[in-house]
Amino acid sequence: MADDDKKTEQSVDVEKIKQIAHLARIGIDDAEASQYAGQMNSVLDYMKILEEVDVSKVEMTMQVNGLHTVTRPDIVKMEEKCSDLLDVSALPKISGQIAVQAVINED
């Protein structure tokens, strides 16, 4: 089987562009869809250059910086005491809480 037989010709038609626009909730007219289809096909044609690169001896790489995990465990820490925070507030305090005016009328 020749290499050309293995490759599938990729192209984007106007209907595919309209479908993508619909899914993205973007309103486009026929002229814009035709323009975008041409631009997308130009990009796909340019990407065919990559088919010429021999990568048969290149090992698959998932990431390149050697990190195993970039997350840290969640540790709950009390940075400030409530009383210290209340002390810096200029608002009036009642029973260890900041006093505010009532916003609900009980009529």
C-alpha cells in the first residue's frame, strides 16, 4: 500500500464551519463561513508538512520538565485568631461578633 493511500484528505467545508459556529453559538453568514472554510483548509494544508517528519525513533513525551506532581496537599491552618481580627475592627462588637444594623423588618 502506498503512503498516499494511508493518508486521509482532510478538508473543511462550509457546512462543517456552520456546524462549528452553531455549537459555539456564533452567528455567521454564508460569506463568512466560506472565508473561514478557506482559512481552515489553508491551515490544514500547511500542517501536512509535519507528515514529512520522521518521528519513528522519537520517544513519546508527556511532559518535559520532570515534575511528577504540581499539586500540594491541602493543609488547613488558622493564621489569625478571631479575637485578633475583631480587635482591629473599628465597628462595634457584641458577644465576640461585629454588630450590624438589622436589615429585616419584623412587621
